[in-house]
Amino acid sequence: MDRRDVVPVDCRFWGKQKGLKRPYPVVGHLLDTGAVFGVLWDVVLGGRMRRRIAEALGLSASEARSVLSFWAALHDIGKISPPFQAQVPEAFGPIRDDPTYLFAPGADRLRQFRHEMATHWALAGLFAEVGYPSSSQMRRAVSHQIAQLLGGHHGRYGAVLKAKELAAGSAYQRGLGEEGWARQRRAHFDEVRRVIGAAAVPQSGLPPELAVVVSGLVVVADWLASSAAHVEAMQPPAAWRGTPAELDDHWRRAQGSAPDWVRNARLGRAAFAAERFTDMFPFHPNALQRDIEEHLPRLVAERGPGLVLVTAPTGDGKTEAALFAASVLGRAADARGLYFALPTMATANAMFPRVADFADKSLTGERALTLLHSMAWLSPVYAAAENADRETEEVEVSSDSATVVEAGAWLRGAKRPLLASLGTGTIDQVLGAVLPVKHNALRLFGLADKVFVLDEAHAYGPWMHKLLLRLLEWLGALRAPVVLLSATLTGKTAASLVDAYRRGAGFVEPSAVEPRYPGWVFADVGTGKVIDPRGTGTERPRTLDLSLRTVFWDTREEPASPVRAGSRRQALKEALQPLVSEGSGTALVCCTTVAEAQATYRYLCEAFPGLAGPDGGLRLLHSRYPGVERERITADCEAAYGKSAQPADELSPLPASVLVATAIIEQSLDLDFDLVISDLAPLAQLLQRAGRGRRHHRGQGGRPAWAMPENRPQLVVLEPVDSAGVMTVPPGLAAVYDEGLLRRTALLLRECEQGGIEVPGDVQRLIDAVYADDFVDGLDAATARELRELDVERMAEQSAEEHLAEMVSICTPADVRGNLYELSRRDIGVTEELLTTRLGADTGRVLCLYEQANSDLTLDAAGTLFLRPGGSQGPTSKHLAQIISHTVPVPGRWLTGADEGFTRPHGWQNKPLLRDVTVLRMRREEEGVWCCEHGERTIQSSYVGLELVAESS
């Protein structure tokens, strides 16, 4: 079409309507979004990132700001289409009856042709008309790349369009309307460009890592500009016609209002102000921290930011080392904040106050801090922040239902996850960035321009590790600083992490990383060079006194049944006898499964009735308690076994106490025990558990005589054997751990039993040895053959998991090749739930309702918390939180093939958090014991938590 065929903007085309007194012209929303984008460009992105984007486009910094604000404004130009306008019949009527705006019969009912699709189709041609670089191969056309980017503002990018279809758009997509609709889109395009002053034309497109940054800013600008309050404030008078003068005036008003909109959303930049370790923390650095403080700033000053990998034993101050390193890297990279990722909700909850304290002492600027995991809103450490945000930011969003949900989830209070300058949370919250799920690019944007810190880098299975490698590739491309922490990391795994980051930055040749323990390594993003790993001393050298006990597994025996010689129960009783006899000291008994932890606790209550009283002599901690109860138990454990505030020379031994727990103890809590007993597990997990042994310095009088000296912590490992004394892996262990790794671990431990394990001296050697290819060399033929067979099985399973991760993840930045659809392309069934349903993780969630004698249903067995279902809208926020805090995670197989036997209140369907919760109607069996018949299974609730007590075969 001849661009000289100019028509004025028709302001009858509406863009916002929900929650408004009258529809809001689409041109108003376009300009509002452009104004907000300009402010976000100024206050969210750092100078380095702005320069990178401008240089990629071949524009000056000021030109880039105007051009990108123009792009952001155009995101909703597809609303000038029959299917969208028809959604408000009273506004659509005059347009439908206007002969200027013809459309094919039924085109106004094509709701599957969404307005963002129309944006993609329309802008690909409009950008080309004004001179944006084009190509017959659409993925190479800058005009198409930008149109595809803007068409993805609802979280998914459309497929590459075909040139021949684009040339006759309405013939292939009737929802675009005929000539009159195209003229109006062009009129809006031209006027928005004129008003914003975006005459400059980019010379090239954006590489994918910068495209996701721009895309993320567009989405946030759209959401902020969609606030009903903001729209009402900008609503022009009824007689407004959208003349050039009126549009200029609207733009001036939008520019004046946008800074407050962004400021009130607390979107901005933190600054890493503190430079010395002692300015950040109230103590002097230890050997590891001191070495990083002395050497990392110089390396970064010479070579620029990059990735730091820290390997050190538990309790050696890796967290403080990471935060110091993050400050050095963040300052050099002009980063706007950090995200601290951890493996579990418990570790994230524990890290939240530590990051908050660090931010208070070390950072300036915007320090909005969020906690990110599926139950963050129930966390006590986050409650105050959530309530404060809710009071100030609970705003109505004027848009379609999808946008309302998205904006509410990301911008309101506690649901502003990665957009905030600071965050702590679980790793799954960021791994969604490399799965083809909705708004994955927004997650990548949330990590861009920040320091990414990952704790427990060793704690993930093959498929999550593969996703982590893909995330590191994207972070390398973004040039985002990274800090990785691990207590037990093989050299091979360390190299894979470092090299993934380097590949993303454009350096494909592998490195030869051999981590020092304790120590650290640095790779800069500018050259990809890796320094020689630095080894550091430790101020906590210890020798782990190891006792490997061969036992036959009797966890299914009744607690009061006779204890047989050579059994697991006998070994437990003997190991704990000094503690019981002297009446002082603490012990951790770490079990593999929840069921075995429950059975162990019952036995110890029977064996040591003196400990089983209400004073905390025996405690049980696992995941299968209601959330509120687990929170209480965790707090009790932290009070009983946590670090004392008293000076070490004033401490005395603690009263006799035993905690029975599952593997959640490995990473979740900073606890200290005089003795650690563990069921056999892979070596890395055993060393993690052993790190809870005599972790804190308690001085000469702080531990019982049987637990001295303090620098020789005791670890008792229970190895399962059969009647012939040959290792045999019981079902519970086999369901969780690889049998080959268990056998390798047991063989290594036997070699270490006499002299113990030097920590840190022996750790790296042992971690590498347990996975070594030549491990079987020197073993007898039968054992070697058996291990080789198990190794083949393990490698096959690992390969399958890695292949799955490769199949479901998005491509590398290098493989996008001008087509952002590669970030949205997915197979059926790829959802964020893939991250939480992996490999034996608890996949169901139940709510136990206790039927009292008068038939009332309560959330607690005591009958004090009555179920309040709420009206047609469901329970209130306060009661919803109470309900969810009483849910329990369970294996998904517990819940298959059975009906609830409970009629849900009608309003519950309006609460997404309740949709996937299975309700169990519990009836009292005896004092303290409640049961529910769920299909062919019997599920029991008691003082040991929830358990499956019967199941038909």
C-alpha cells in the first residue's frame, strides 16, 4: 500500500475496558506503554546493558531509547482487528457498521486469532515499509524479528511467517480485517512513531540474549500501564479525537506519570556499595574468604566479571564468600541486584533473612527482596514483607483475564519474583527460564543484569543438571555474573558448569578445571580464560572418625519386638548408648525414606523411653507433616541444635537429645550434633551429613567427654547386608539411590575406616574416586563384574534423563538464529510441573480434614480449627493460607485410582491453590491415630506424620 494514503487515527478503537467507566482508546495505551518503557530503560537497565543493545542495533544510546520505546508501544497494535474489537459489543457496533472497516463474514468471531498474533502479522509488514532491513528469508529480516518479539508479549512467540502469506495477510488470516483495518494500524503506527520521536532505523537485529531483555521490558511496561488506576488517570475526555496535538499532550502526561508508576512498583536497581568484607559482615574473614577478598577484586579489575566457583566443606563460610564475590562481580558488571538459588524451600527460607541482612549492610538503591518458591507466601520469614506489599500494591489490572493473572502473579507484592532487584528462592523458579513454558523469556530477563548465585551446585540429578547447564549458557550469553557453591563436586561436574557458561559467552573449547578443596576458580566472560584453581587453607581441619557397621535391615519390625544381634536396631542402640548413659550430648540419625525415619523414631521411643518425653529428647523431622507442623518442628530443631549466641568458653554439654530425620537435613539447616549416624548413602551425601557433626566450636566444656575431641567428629554408617554378610540394598534405599554408587561408597569407606577421613584434605580425592572409571581396577573379578553391570545401568539412566532434558529445554542462544519461536516451541506435556515431579519427588498434596464426634470437619486433630469453606468466591485469603499451611506433600501414587469422598465447597474451584489438593476425610481410630480409606489404600495420620499403612496389591 502507498504510505502516502494517510488517514487520521480513529480513537474509537479501544484497548482497555475491564474495570473502566468507558473503553480506553488503544492509542492511549500504546503511548502509555511506550512512556513506561522509557523509564524502565533508564532505571532498571544498567549502562552496560543499554550500550550493548544500542550497539547491536547500530544506534546511539538516545536513538535506541526512543526506538525501543516505540517498539514497546506497538505491542498492542494487533488490537485493531475484528476479533478483538468485537469483545465489547457496544464499542464494536459503530466500527462494525462503518463501511470503512470491512471484514470477511465470521472474522469477528475468530477468537483463536488473538491480538498478539495480529501484532506479529501487522508489524512484520509495517516495519519493512519504513525501511527496517528486510529479507526474503523472514528469520533474517530485522522487520520480522522485531514483529515476532512484540507478538510474544503474552509469553509465547509465534512461528516465523511466510513472505507470500504476509504479502496477502487478510487472505490467510481473516482476523486481520480488510484494507480499512490495515490503514488504521498504519495510522497508529505512524502517529506513535512521530509522537515518540523514533525516526531512526536500526541497522541490524538483536541477538537472542538481548532480545529477551527487550521482550521482558516490554511485558513489564505493558503490565504497569494496564493498571486500572493508571488508565483512569490518563483517560481522555469523551470528546477526545486523537488529533496530533491531543496525542502530543497525552504523551507529555504519560511521560510525567510513568516515573511514579515504576517507582511505586519498586522496580529499580540495587548498588553494590560495600567493598570490604568487614563492611558486609560483623566478623573477620576466614582463610577461604580472605583469599577471595585478596585476589578476586584484582582479577575482575583486570579481566572483567565472569563466573566464580567455590568448593569448601559445609560450615566453612561459603555463603559469606559468595555474597562477597557477588559484590565484586556485581560492581564490575553494573548489575542491578542478585538472585540466590537453593535446592529446597527450607534452604531458601533460611537464606532469606541472611540476604536481607547483607542487603541492609552492603547495598544501596532499590532493595526490594522477594522469596521465590511455591509456598513462599506461607513462610513466616516473608509474611511481614508480603503484608506490606499487599497493602500498597494490590491494584486492579485492566485487561483480558490472562493478562490479569500474569500481571498479578508477577507484580503484586510477594508475587513479584525475578523482577525485583533481590531474590532468594528455589532453583526450579529459574530453571523455568530454559523450558518452553509461558514467559520463559521474562524469567531470563529477570536474571539479566543481575548476579546469579547457586548454592549446593552438586545437589541436582542428571536431568536438572542438564537444565542448569543450559541456563548457564544463557547467563554466559547475557554476560551475567555467576557464583556457584558446592561442598562435594567432582572435577568433571565442575568443568561442565564452568564450560557451559563459557560456551554461552562464545568460547567453545573445553577447559580443564580441577577444583581445589577448599578453594575457588574464576573464569571471565570477556576472554573465557580460567585461572588456575586457587587452594586455600582452612581454620577447621578435622578428621572424620568413621565406623562402618554391617547390619541386616529390620525397619519393618514392630518397635517392641525383640532386637536381634547384628540388626540395624541393635547398631542404633549401641551407638546411642553413651549419650543415654551420660544423659548429655546430641545425635542425628539420618534415614533414607520418610517411612524408615518414622519406623526408626518409633523404635527409639521404645528403646529409650526416658528420652521420649515432651522435653525434646527425641525429635522427628521429615517432609510428610502439615506445613505448619513442620515449621514448628524445624524451629524447635534450630533452637535445640543451632549455633549458640554464648561464647564457646561459657558453654556446657547439651542434655541428651536425638533427632531422627531424612535427607532434608543435608542442606536445610545449620545444625550441630555430637554424633551423626546415617544409613548408607552415596559418598557426597554422607559427607554432607557428616558436616553436621561438631560443626560449631563449643570449646573444651561444651561437649560431653564421649564427644571429644571436637575436631574428630564421629560418623557411624549403617551398611545393609544379608545373612551371609554380603551387601544387599533394601527397597527403600534402592528407590532413592543408585546401587552401584552405594557399593562404590561402601568399598571406599572400608579403606578409610582405620585412619578416618581428613576434612578437607581427603574430600576432593574421594569424591573424584567414587565416580572414577578405573574404580573397578584391582577388585576381585566377581565384584568388578557386578559393579560394571551396575555402572552400565546407571549410565543408561543418566543418559535417558539428560536426553529428556535436552528434548524439553529451549535451545542454546547460538541456535536461535533469528527465530524467537525456538524459545516457545515445545512438545505436548512440557510444563513447569516437570521441575517438581522428577524422579521420586513428592508429587501430590493432601489436606487432612478430621471428622470430629459431632461430624464437624477440622484442619487439626484436636478439633480447634474449623474448616471455613467461604462463599461462592471460596475462602478468604487468611483462611486460604490456613488451609494450605495444613497440606502435606505425598507420593503421587498414593492418590491414584480413588475418589475423595468429600464434596468440595463450590467456591474452591476459584482458588488455583486448592484445585490440585486431594482432600482426605480422616476418622479417629484410637487416641492420636486417624485413618482414611482412600480407594484401596489406608492413609494414617499420627504423631509421626502421614503414612501409608495398607495398600492392596
